[in-house]
Amino acid sequence: MDWTFREDLPIYTQLYEHLTLAIVSGVYGPGEKLPAVRELAVDAGVNPNTVQRALSELERSGLVHSQRTTGRFVTEDAQRIEQERQRLAEEQVRQFLAAMSKLGYNRIQTVMLMEKMRGEGQ
């Protein structure tokens, strides 16, 4: 995985977001075991405690559950995964619309531009 971190957010938050995206996009399927904390830490180049914090947040969100001796697993609740996928999609659209608004586009102009670009094969 590509572990590029920004300066504007804590690393554990970025790990959480990255792992959430991997789950909702199917990189880690329902019921699949996640890599161990140390493996993720080495792969991402961060402290294991930082990975642990991100995974704890994933557990709180309901996307991941832990089994005491065998590790952490993606939830098998497809509805929960889809719910998170929808939330992330809506957030992306909100950010896009806000950026377009800053450029002076209203929603109708934005939709028209998107339709035009779709027609161009973009």
C-alpha cells in the first residue's frame, strides 16, 4: 500500500482513513484478517502504538473486530461496510461541491460541466 502522510492530520487518523478506504473498496473483504500491528507499522514506517490507535478507532467504528488470540478482522456486516462507503462518498461530493463553489460554479453549472466532460470520454 502507498503510505504517504500529510502534515495537517495526526498519523493515526490518516492510518484510520487509509484502512477504512481499503475496507470499503474491497482491498480487505468482509471477514478477512487484517495484517498484524507490527506488520502494518513496518509497512507504513510508523510506530506500532500509532497503528494500534488507528485499529482501535476502526473497532469503535464497527468496521473491524478483534479476536483475542488470532488478530483483527473486517466485519462481515456488508450493510455496515456499505454505510461507511456511502458516508465517504457523500463527504467527497461535499468537498467537491465546496471547491467548485469557491471557483464560482453553482450546482447546475457544476452538473453541466460534469455532463460535458462525461461526453468527452473523461
